[in-house]
Amino acid sequence: MRAAATGGKDLIQAELIAAKLGGADAGKALDGLQNALVKGETIKLPGFGQFEVAERGKCIGRDPQTGAEITVAASKAPKVSVGKALKDAITGNAA
């Protein structure tokens, strides 16, 4: 059974309890992370993971209904790489 997804507000509330920060401080921190990603910067949180923006080039695809070739526009997407410490903690492989 999968655990329910945690929304941004739930995550902020949990962090507030753990770090005893004000809600505005936690919100500002997340806004700062978002702004850095919008600028194309990579965010590295040692042991937790890395956040970056992946750029996908224009490519040729197929319309699934007609089978006709279509051009898929270039796009950007957020990319997250999980850090080893977090992965080990979740999987129970901590050394």
C-alpha cells in the first residue's frame, strides 16, 4: 500500500515543527529554491538530492490516433536526483 502524497503545506508544517521556524521563513526558503530553478541553477542538498532543470530538444513523435508524424516542441522540466543517504534511509540499506 502506498503512502499518501505530502503536499507543500504539509511538508512546510512538518519542517516548522522540526526546525522551529516561522511559516514565512519556510515559505521564503521554498520560494528561493523555485527562483533558483527558474534561473536555470542546480540546487544540491548533500545527502538529500539534487534539483535541476532538464531541457528536452524538439523531436518527431506520432499522433496515436492517426499515426501521422508530428513535431514535439522543445521543453523544460524539473529533474530530481535522490541522494545516496536519503535513498539508503528509505530502503533500509543505511550503513
